[in-house]
Amino acid sequence: MRNLFLVGMTLAMSLGFGSTANAQPSRQPHAGEIAAGLKRLGVTGSVLYVAAHPDDENTRLLAWLVGARGLRAGYLSVTRGDGGQNLIGSEQDAMLGLIRTHELLAARRVDGAEQLFTRARDFGFSKSADEALRIWGHDAVLADVVLAIRRFQPDVIITRFTTQPPNHGHHTASALLAAEAFVAAADPKRFPEQLTEVKPWKADRLLHNVSHWNRRPDEDMSRYLQVDVGGYDALLGRSWGEVAAESRSQHKSQGFGVAAERGPIPEYFTPLAGTLPKRDVFEGLDFTWKRWKGTEAVARAVSAATKAFDASAPHRSLPALVRVHEALSALPDSHPWKAVKLRETEALIAACAGLFLEVRAASPSGVPGVAVDVEAVALNRSPASLKWVSMTLPGAKPEAVGQVLGENAPVRLKRSVPLPVSAPISTPYWLRQPVSGGLYALDEKDRALTGHPEGPSALAVTFEYEVAGRRFRAVRPVVYAWTDPVRGELYRDFEIVPPVTATLAQDVIMFPNGESRSVPVVVTAGMDNAPGTLRLEAPPGWRVEPASVELKLASRGDERTLRFQVTPPKGATEKGTLSVWVDVGDRAWSWKARSVSYAHIPPLTVRQPSVATLVPFSLATKGRRIGYIPGPGDRVAESLAEVGYEVTLLPDARLASEPLERFDAILVGVRAFNANTHLSAYRERLLRYVEGGGRLVVQYNTNSRVGPLTSLVSPYPLEIGRDRVTDETAAMTPLAANEPLLRAPNALTPADFEGWVQERGLYFASSWDGRYRPVFSMHDAGEAPLQGSLLVARHGKGTFVYTGLSFFRQLPAGVPGAYRLLANILSQ
């Protein structure tokens, strides 16, 4: 569900005990959580933590700030993590960024902090802050950080990383941006265009959270400010180390599940700017209502409500909380804590009443111009007197309800909501425009969403209800609920979809040697009895057969796969664009849908114009039978199959019994040995295959102090390091003029190394036995040449290859030279 400050969920989030995935219904906070929320009403302090990526945040500190100190805490992740690797699936780039966005939201529902972003894209590993800021655009991303500070209004800003290299360039850049924004956010002359929405904000101090991985074993930690974040809360029955571990373990696509910590947990800090504390990070800061003039009535009301709370009968606190709400409402709208504390108070009122408000749609989606049936439910689960005053449906005026909510007696109202013909199709707002460059491009209508983790719900309903003579409003997104036989009741956002989506199987379609290709299109009905005409538009000279296909899909959700034969012009060498259209009535629709579904995050779908890139190229192969040992998160096997290879997947069971000699080559997926340590059991079998004349090609694996690689299969000693070449245009210089891997079956030229994406490669070999032959020398600007990107060794009658070249990125991106180079590597 969208971040619209849902009544029950807001309180649970503020206490660090929300549900672990927003595909689940919101949970009623228990009395211990309500008591903690009451204490938090008396705290008026906030902390903004700044770093570069999902998983960079210190969940131990965030959980402690929110839970133990009652502070408002936020994590500003400069990027959404699109440029990383994926341990749980094959999603890359923008789809991976979508997954990691929701992993961050899942983490925040656990630790209670809030989540913020900038528009910066994670374009992959960067070796310098200068490069990162150049690609992002320094002023643009700085403006976003300043906007986040002005919106959040933190008393304290904390950086995860230092401004000193060496480090990931994004990490260093995040620290530089935080330091610059600390000053700029307070200056009305900086980014004055923001002042129609926000006011300048001067944070009190800037701190650096000293990272444990940069400490020397013998370092004197007494020179840092120290905080113990390992406390225990008896009301909640959990330590902050336990909360933090659950929060961090939401980063599943990165394999960051961690064990719970109990007992003391020291964190260390260095003051950087602003007031400079000497003993405690919050020294000299008053986080009570006393810091604000004219708030005496608020402080008295909060104190009275806190003292009078009865855990066995929370509803008895409603009159006192209403008085808190009245005192807060009397503050001027410009007060920095008025809106925040009103939301917290309203959440506590709903929690004390056990108030359940929900709007369910009869179907998971609707189509512009067609009405959708919804049911609104209001339920008072306490003896308190509540009244449902009115309800406001999307696009409609308030509708009087006037229904008393008796104890545990649900009131249900069914309505039909017309969807405007102009209703926008549901998709993540930052992916609405084509993704390129250093920043996500936003439509004019989406500019106001800059930095928000999500956009607004497709549909939302406003409830107005009355408690103790005072009226309150609560906004609920329209959701769809269903029951899974294993996981139970699940929720997802209601979405607005086109009448028919038409999704090409690939975003990039390869056409080796001018061959005609059968191109599948999956059409999905967004409504019952969906008619239409499906047609493909190709560049001039390209032939598409048939020209069009008539559709008649009976029911919403029905799918059909239709195939078109696409043929490039003779001798074609230029890329082109293929567009898919569905004509429905007098309107043409072009939408594709890409979905992800994992248990720890809600179902997610990206809808974008249905287009693909057509890539004609020359490709020679020698030996087409490939065995593929899968690793986590790559699409190399399917990419090879698309250009004519016969690819057989070799999971453990099949690897143990399959006659390996039938394969012309065996290719090992990225990080296969990291993800599956059992592969070492097949070492002798694989090496016998090589000795007998086979070719074994191992793609990159990681090796570090934290995660040492112990199971790599190689015939001779080989050490994998952390070297990489991040410049995708870096020269790839052959070490031998007659290198056979560059001559046959494809005669490679410098053009084959053009158009690569994100990087040349990563996790190169750092040292190797003399029996290996390095093929390339390459380096990033200002660095020493590296020769460990591609190593070849004869073993018996066959060949072993290790490569850190990023084929897992290049092949799905449709880089012809990468296909041609890999074909050479796989050839006997």
C-alpha cells in the first residue's frame, strides 16, 4: 500500500513493527507499541542518515534512533541500486532498482524510519566521486539532497561514508553531497525554485558514522563519540539489534540476511560541521516540546495522555488523545512539528479504538473509461463511541454516511467508481519516461514526486469519522485482496491498466546473419471481452508477417502468445526499433508489462511503451551444444539460445548424471560457486571433461575477506580479486597479435568492443599460475593495466577459461561484439 500515512500502519512503522511486506494487510499495533507511540509524542527531534545505495544504511542505528530515542529518522539513499547484481532472480537495471526500492521500504517498515531518494541512477561501480557527480549532474543531484533536507527538516545529518577516497565513487559522492547540502539547505539563495514548496532549513550538526570496515584492529576508538545502540525494550520484547537484523535482512536481492545481535552494540561518530559535540552525539540538543515557544498546552496534553494510558483498555485514552490533537491543531501551520505530530496522534487514536478502515476493489485492476466496483469497510473494535461521518470517493464530492460504529460491528458500503478516460496507466513514476543518463527523467506532472519512494495510489478513498466529538480524516488506497493457499491473505495495490497489453519477450531482439526471426508477443486482457487489432511497426525495409492479427480475449487476465515473422533487409547492419500497437475502437495502445513477484515485497509491475531494439549482426559459431551451470541472476543462457545455441541447463541433479562429453562447451553462470558451494563436489567430473577435450568457461565469481571463495573449479591455481574496469569504453588491448580467441570463428575488430554498457568487467583474476594465458590488457583512466579479465589454459586435450568480462550485462543489452567474443570463447 502507498505511503499515505495509513492509520494503523503509520503507528506500527513509527515503532518499528510494521508488516514485513506491504502485500500483507496492516497489523493492529499492540498495547506495548501504543505505549511507545505515546512516549514518542513528547519527542521533537529528527535525524537524517545519508548514503548512496540500498543496504548502505545502518539499520542498527536507525532502529535505535526510532525505538529507543523516539526520534523521527529517515534514510536518504541517493540511488535505488539499479546498477548492482541480483542474487534472487534475473532482473537487472531498472527492474532491479524497483526491487531494491521495495526492499528498502520493507526494511523501513521494520525499523520505523522513513525512506527518501534522489533522482540519481545507480549506473554501476564508480571509482571516483568526480565521475559519479559528472554523470549524475552535480547541481541536479545536489538540488535533490537539499530538497530532501528541507522537506525532512533534520536536527542532525549523519553520513555513512567519508569524503576521502579510495571508495566506491557513489559512496564518496554521497558524503560530499551531504556536506554541501548541509550548508546549501539553509541558504535561501540556493535552489530558490524549491521555496514554493519548502523553506530553507538549517540542521544543527553534521556527523560521520564511522564504519566498522574501515577501523584498524589497534585503533584507539576513544577519540570518537560513542553510542550504545544495543538496548532492549520490555514493552516490545525486542532489542534494537534484533529489530535491526530483521530490517537489514529485507535486502534479499543482495544476500544481506544477518543474525540478530543482542547485548551492547557500540557505534562511533566524528563531528564534521555545525555545533561540535564533545561527549555525546546529541549533546546540547533539546528534543522536547520545551524547545518551541507556545507549545506548553501541547506538552501538558501529551504528558497527561502518556501518564493515563491503560494497556488493558487503550480506548480509555481516546479523550486525552483528542485533547492532544486539539492542542496541536492550535499551533501555526508553519510549525515544523505540527503536521508530523498530528499524523502520529491520529494514528494513536485509531490504534486505541482498534479502528479498521479499508477499501477493496472487486478486481485487481481497471481500465480507463470503465467503472470499478469497490467495498469500503469501517470497524470499531473497542467499546468507545465512534461515528462514520462521510466518505469521499475518487473524483467525487463527500458522501454523507452518518453511521454509528458499534463495537465489533463492521459497516460495509459498496460503490461503483468510474475511471476517467484520461486516467494514467499505473507504473512507477520514475520509470514512466525512458531510462538513460545519470538521472531519472520525470514528467512535468511527476516533478513534485522527486525523492518520494513511490507515487500516489491509483485510487484512494477518504474516510471522515468522529471520536469524542472531534472529526478526523483518514485516506485509504484502494487495494485488491486474495487468499493464497500457502501464504494466506495477500494484498496488492489496485492498478489502472490498458485494455490490452502487448509485451515482447525481449527488449532487444538479435538477428544473426540476416536470419528471419519468429518474434513472440504476449497479449494480456485488462478487461472482459477485450477486442483489438494487434500490429507491429518495423523500420523501413524490414518485413513483418502477418501485418496484423485480430484479437478477442474473453476475460480479464486472459493471455495469448502470438508470433510474427520479422525479417531484416538484406545486408542490414543498423539497429532499428520495433513498436507493438493494439487498436481498440478509435484508440491505439502501446504498452508492455514487466512484473516481479517475491514473497518479501508486494507484486510489482512496470508498464512502458511496447518497443524493442532490432539488432542485425554477423555471428559465426563452432559447436552449438552448450551446457549451462546456472548462477544467480543472469540471462546469459537464454541470450545464447536466442541466437541459435542449443543450451541445456545443468542444475546439481543433472550435473551429477548428464553425459558431459556431449557438450561442445560448458559455461558456468556468474557467481555460481558463491551461491552453490556444492559445485566443488563436481570438480573432478568437470576437470575430466576438460581433460578429455571439453571446454569449461567460468564467468566471474566474488572473493573477499567477508566472503572468501572456497569452491572454484580450476585446473591450476587462480586467485580472484576485486579488480574491475568500470569504463565501458576502455581500450581492450590484445596481449598477442595472433590471439586465437580474437580470430575465429569471428574475426574481431575494434568495432566489436564498441557499444558495451556499464562496464568492461569485474572481479578479474588478481594472480594466476603461469600455465594460464591472459588475453587482454585494459584499465580505467589513471590506473595500471589489468590482465586478469580473460584467462585461458590448456588442460589435457581441452581448455579452461576464466573471465570477468560482464557478458551477463552485454548479452541482454544486445551488444553484438560481446556475442561474437563469447562465441569465440565457446568454440573448440
